[in-house]
Amino acid sequence: MPNKPAAPVVPSRDVDPVAAAVIDDALKVRASHPAVPTIDILDLVLQGRRTRPLNFGAVSPVSPFGLLVVEAFDRGMPVSDWIGFYRYPDPRVIAALDDIWRKEVWPAFTTHFGIA
């Protein structure tokens, strides 16, 4: 059975068009090439788009694009744990994960690709 195409993602209004294209392209490549390492997917879709800071808006760590970033840059927990812990109804757990996302994972992504 062939892979289903990725569902379109509607970015928030504060996302610039280049960042929106990066998000869309990354999800399409992941859907069509699930075995490719996530870091390679992000590198591919960011080629030629790193000339300035990109405004991705408010990306949730458990959004489809956020999970790609988690997979590539969080060395402490697998993606499945992020998903599982976000389903856990304890606001302290979610606050702790949000803190890790804001202070470690997202900055590692933007620094690695020079798009901060």
C-alpha cells in the first residue's frame, strides 16, 4: 500500500512564507521517504533558505513539524515519549516538556541551521 500524502498543515498567521514552505516540504519529504534520517530531511528542505532568520511562529513540539525537530535534535527522549507525555494530563509534565522544547530542542534546530 503506498504512503498517503501528508495532510496539509495550515501554519499560524505569524509564519513567514519561507518558513511555511520549509514546514510543508519537510512533511512531504517525510511522508514520501520515511526511512530518510530526519536531520537529512531538514537539511534538504532548508537548502537555499538559510539566508536570513526564519519566523516559524509558535511551533508545538507535538505538531507534525515539531516532531521532526524533536526527532532530529532531542537526544534525551524519543518522539514516542514526547507524544505519550503530552497526552498525560498533568500540567507540570507538559510545562517541563515545553521548557525543554524552548530552551534546548528548538534552539538546537535554529542554531544548527543558522536560522535563528
